[in-house]
Amino acid sequence: MEILFKTKSLGKECNNQRLLERRHGKRRAQLIRRRLDELCAAETLDVLRALPQARCHELGGNRAGQLSVDLDGPYRLIFVPGDNPMPRKADGGLDWQGVTTIIVVEVENTHG
């Protein structure tokens, strides 16, 4: 899967282990890198559903349209599908098998 970043600085941070560790600490930095590697290795977003430790899922409420994967505690790696047009199923829902590009939006505590 192709991984893009919302901002140039976020991309720089996510692709530099030292910067990740400085901002998020060693443990979370390792988990961020692991999730990015898992996403990169996946052919489509649907593959992430088979990784229970990632718990990839769509968000609701004011984060509708975004997805997340678990990091540590309440922290999540937040992203959106980057395919244009966005792959949709007949019922209008996201077609996870059609998502081959994502845009990482942020690393966030979604419960706080």
C-alpha cells in the first residue's frame, strides 16, 4: 500500500526513528513504525483486518471518514483513504479491498 502524509513535517517525523522517539517516546515510536510497516506491506487496507493487534477500524462522530490502528494505551495512528475516487461498496460503505493508498493524518489520543 502507498502511504502519504497530511503534512511534510509529519512524513519527516514518521520516517525518522530518532524524531519519532523524541516526540512519542521509544515504545510508541516502535509501534508507529511497526504499524506503518504493516500498512506498507499490505496490498490493500483489507489485509489489516486480519491483524488483531492492529485493530484497524473506521471512526465515527466528528472523525467519520477516518480510520485508525492501535498503538499503545489510548493512542492511535489516524489515517484516511487516499484513493481518488474513494472505493465504495454498492451500499455506499468503504470498500476496504479497494483502498491501496492512505494518507496519515496524525498520531492522537482519541479518547482524551
